[in-house]
Amino acid sequence: VQLQASGGGWVQTGGSLRLSCTASESVHSSIPMGWHRQAPGKQRELVASIRSGRDPTYADSIYGRFTISRDNAKKSVYLQMNNLRPEDTAVYYCRAGTSSNAFWGQGTLVTVSS
């Protein structure tokens, strides 16, 4: 599975961005898809994940500001990011699969200026 992420960019504090990730083939709804991010000098961390039959999972740091959604017909997962903060600056990576068997997109840079 190849994943193509888009939607990153530059935004001021308090602004919004919407990330999109499209898979090259269908990903069964029971298989989690999600977003991770890696800030300079830090480890990659989970931002949000979604799969059928369960509530989405969110990192505490973005809870209430980001919303993950998925359109299985379009083989896509989205991340709506509102009220962005400088600490949200990172490369955001799309993921499909579990921790033991994951496919990753190429990453899209999000820069939030203060």
C-alpha cells in the first residue's frame, strides 16, 4: 500500500489546516489509519487514529483541536487541525495498519508561526 499525504503548509497561530492521505488501494475499515508527527529533535508520536467499530484515538496534546475522519470509498483519511499552535510544527505522516505491520506516507510539513 502506498500512501500519499498532502495539505501541509504554513499557518499562523490559531489557524487551521486540513491534511489528506490517499491510499493506492483499499484499506479495510477494520484496519486502523492515522496520523503521526515528528517535530525537530523529537521522536515520532501518534496524533490520531481511526478504525471502524471504535472511537477515534487522539493524543492528549491535540484533543479538542484536531479531528480525524475517514472515507473508505475514497481510500482516504483526513486530519482537520484547528487552533494550531507553534508546538504543532512537525512533519505529519500518514499511516495505515498496525504497529507491527504499518505502511507510511512520505510526510507533509506543517509550520505554525507565533
